[in-house]
Amino acid sequence: MEFTINQIAAMLGGEVQGDGNAKINMLAKIQDAKKGQLAFLSNPKYEQYIYTTQATVVIVKKDFVPRKEISTNLLLVDDPYSSFTALLEEYHKMISFQKTGIEQPSYIGENAVVGKNIYRGAFSYIGNNAKIGDNVKIYPHAFIGDDVVIGDNSILHSGVKIYAGARIGNNCVIHSGTVIGSDGFGFAPQGDGTYKTIPQLGNVILEDNVTIGGNTVIDCATLFGDSTIIRKGVKLDNLIQIAHNVEIGKNTVIAAQTGVSGSTKIGENCVLAGQVGIAGHLIIANNTSFGAKSGTAKSTQEEGLKLMGSPAFDVKDYYKSYAVFKNLPDLNERLRELEKKVMARVKQH
């Protein structure tokens, strides 16, 4: 696929400096780009490369002024990083939505309805009464259970498992190995020391524009009629555990190896870094951020807090505390020396 710089400029609402008819067939890093490729300059640390790059065009900020001669064309935009991201998204859509048709063997159940321009990969399974929207891509070995609803333009990569009754919105992307709607961790202790399984009868709802990384698991709600809910725009990384009846607010981002326990409600626009642990039945306020490896067993009422540590507390206080903590061995040694001196004086008297 080739596009002229003028076509890309029209897409991004940018201004061309140079040859707008030059053709682009690839995106690349500014330091590695070759002829026919497009790069971007956002971080000033990389400005040195714009004077040596072989890229045919570089996306730059509108107020960028070269300090010396350049050989590449320029595409002036308000935000180079966002513009480059938009191009990556368009390129990804072109690749992801190329596949159409039905590969064999594949299975579709009774009364299932599929939309236009769908792709069903080999060994994919669609259960009874499922409803699949337009332009959905279901890659090989994906499983879609009975009564599942999937909106338009969503992508299920190879090996995704969607349990019965789940609701997946429009423009969702679910990566390989992810499980949506498995049983919550519900077991009742018995008098003889064993555990009895509590049936999990609810479902999972993913609203529009949700992205789920590989090998993430989202458990269904416990009771029939209840849902584990992932709101619009949420982005979940790989290897995340979301327990039963959890609700994650709009545009929240969660990094790998994080676990959220049952019935916790996480607000909108929150950021949970890697390996964060959230206990059950909590409420986390909007715009809360947790640093990597943080953990909490308390709700947060105030919006916009930045927390760190386990148990998590204000990040500024955390760094002050860490400054003391890392010096504890030295402080301990000094304390021992002081004790020896005190004991020596006590013996003298």
C-alpha cells in the first residue's frame, strides 16, 4: 500500500513542506527510516536524527524550525506523537480487516446470526443464539459461547474464549489466550475442611472500544442478572485477573500482572501499573494512579490521588519513606555502635 504525503496530510489535517507527491509505503523510527518511509519527531532528544534520516517525510510540530539543513520532507501537525499514533491505528485496521470469508472447518450453532463482511477462521466455534455484528474478525480456534453478543468491527484473535451470555461492544480487540466469562472464585468452606463450589451465573459486559491483552481473564458475575463490567475505552494489558462483579470505569488503563478482587469498583481514567493488587469490595475514585507493585485493601474517596507501596499511600510520602528505608542497614549499624558505647559507660559507673 502506498500513499502520497499529500494524502497523509489530508488525513491528519497537516501542512506539507516539500514534495507532497512523494510516495510512502511504510512507517519507521526516525533513526532507522529509509527512502519511502515516514517517521516522526516528538521528543527533542531525537532531533539530531532529522538531519541525517533517510525518511521521505518526517512528521514534526508546526512550530519546528530546523537548526541546519535537512534533506527530508516535513509534515507539520499540532501533535506529532498523536498523529503518528493515528497512522499506526489506520495501518493496523488495514491489516486486521483484510481477512474475510469463512475457513473450514468452523462451526456455527442454531439461530446464530452473523453480520456482513465477517471473517471466521478455521476451527472457530460460534454457539447457539449468538449475535455477531458487521466486520467482526474471528481468528482460528476462537470460541464464542451460546447467547454471546459481539458488536461491529471487533476482533477476536486466535484462541480467545468467550463464555455464554457475554456482551462485547463495538470496536473491541481481544488478544490470544484471553478468557471472558469464566467462573468467579466462589467456594464455600464446609465443616469437614472441604470447599463447595458456588455456581457463578452472571455474565461479563465489555463496552465499546475496549482492548484486552493476551492471557487475561475476566470472571463472570456471581448471580444471574448481574455483570462484571468493563466500561468504554478501557485498556487492559496481558496477564491480568479481573474477578467476579468488578466494574472498571471508562478509559482506565491497567498494566500486566495486576489483579482486581471481587466486587471492587474502579473509577474512570485510573492508571494501575504492573503487578498492582486491589482487594475486594473496594471503591477506587476517578483519576487514581497506582505505581508498580502497589497494593491496597482500602477504598479511595479523593479523586486524582497518586499512590505507591503496599499498603499504598501518597507517592510523595512513599519516596520520603523509601529514602529512610534504604538507609536502615546503616542506621541499624550506627544504633548498635551507640548501644555499645552506652553499655560501656554504664559498666564504668
